[in-house]
Amino acid sequence: MNDTHLLFMKRALDLASLGGREVMPNPQVGCVIVYNHQIIGEGYHREFGGPHAEVHAILSVKNPEWLKLSTLYVTLEPCSHFGKTPPCANLIINSGIRKVVIGSQDPNPLVSGNGIKLLKEAGIDVVSGVMDTENRTLNTRFFTFHEKKRPYVILKWAQSADGFLDKNRSDPNEPPEWITDEYCRTLVHQWRSREQSIVVGSKTILMDNPKLDVRNWTGKNPIRIIIAGKTIFSNKTNILNGLTKTYIFTSNSNYPKTQNVEIIFMPNYSAKAILTRIYELKIQSVFIEGGKKTLDIFLTENLWDEARVFTGKSCFFEGLKSPELDKHLLSISTIHQEITLDYFSNKK
């Protein structure tokens, strides 16, 4: 691989990462323009509906005449269709740029090779596949959504040192015993801010009445998705506060119309059925926080991509047993104040 291509594509990837969740459901894309071995323009996709990376980069070049002798590096194939913005492939062609280096082909069927085809037909020299793996990792949610036709799935739970999610509680007025500390809870809110949706089951709502927001961090609250079964929730439940878009997946065909939420009838609660419905809602990532029954649905069908598991220092001795994961899937393990955080990766 050309070292020069790697150098400038690395810069483009660094820029792409600045987009974060603000660009969803679009991918994170970065772009640099190189003239005489120097970067003369750069940009990244900043927010959904806004200008794409190529637009920012081309407009940042002080002398448009330089473009005719420049190479454009972009992390993802330029779009070739009219969406929220005009096609970037046409912009590149009209700019006079004669060479384009691309990280990955766009898996979106609206593009998927058409952008590259347009560039080549215009006589532009195109190189593709530069740092493809790194780009796919950065945009793993986007690629999973378009290639697997489902959202990217992250599981999260906290367990006691002896492997329990919770003590045996039946009264919602009995508070849970915290396994993690304030630092870990803030970290979870940061994780929530990075995903498009959060999923929990009905028992979690009934026992803990969570807000499922990012109040301890910055950014957008995730869309709330509740796997309700036949449960009908009280109007005092926090998920009905109207502050965040909320879906209730219910198997109760007579579920009453509820203010501030969208009711979706689902007779089948398989992981595949749930993810298919979420995919149809055009949601690219789900952060599943439990409880055990909900986690087990996805683990049993092996429909998950990551798991993040906190293990506390105290023992419960009895209670709700936590799920077990194959240790061969463990990718990273860290320790904070005697609390272990294990990251599991389900590469299938």
C-alpha cells in the first residue's frame, strides 16, 4: 500500500471521527485534498442533513485552480444520488479534481459502486480500499445496518462478584443494591449518548422506573424501546414523560393509546423479529441494558455484536443469575476501584 495514501487517509479518518452520533443515520466521513504533497483543504460530515465531507473540503481550498492538480482523499465512496444534499460525485467531477482515493465502497444500495462508476466515467483516476478495515470499524453501525439488515447490538449489564444481576426483589419500592459507582454510571450515560436507541424489558421499567437518558453526560438522549410483553405501564412511568421518542413493543393487541409514545404490536418476541422491526424504523444501533430476560433473547439467538459487563466487588449470594459469555470472546478487560469492566466482541 502506498505510504502517501495511508498518511492522508489516516488524516481523513481522524476528521471523520469528529462527526460522532450527530451524523446518524449517515456514516462518519472525512475528506482531505492534497496539492503538491500538502493538504490544502479538508472537512468532515458534521451533522445529518448538512453538507458532506467533500463539500466542506472543496470549499475550504483557497485557490480553486489548485484542484485540477490535486488528489482528493475520502473515507467513503462519494454519494451519487440526491438525498438531503446533491451528489458529491458530481461536485468532485465539476471541481476538476483528477484523482480520488477512497477508503471503502458505500454499502448503501443507493450508492454502492455508483459513485465510483461516475468518477471513472468522467476520466478521474480512482483508487479504492485504502484503510478499508479502519473505516469499517469506525462506521461499524452503518455497515452492519446496510450489510446485515439489522442494527448494531450492544449488550450491557452489571453483576455482583458472584455472578448475580440483582437480589431477589419483588417490591418496586425496594431500591436495587448498586453494583457500580458514580464513575461507572457516568460512563454508561456516555455510552448511551453514542447510540441511536436503548432497549429494556418491562420488568426493568416496573422495578426501577428508569429515565433511560443521558442526564449525566452531554448529547442526545437515545430513542427508548421497551419490550413490554402484555404489560401496560402507569402514566407515572418515566418513559412516558414525552422528553424522548419512545416505542413500546407489545404483544397486547388491546394496548391502550398512550400519549407521548408509539405503540407497536409484536406477537413474536424473537431477537430476529425485534431487530427486524428496529431496522424498519431506520435505527442503526441499539444499547440493550436488560433485564435478564431481554438480554437472554439476544444471547440465545446469538444476535449481538458487543457486550460490556461490569463486575462489582461485593457478593449477593443469591438472586437473579447473570448471563454467561464465552471467555474466548473477551477482547479487553479493565479495572476501576475494584470494579472490573470486560468488553466482549462477537465476531461471527
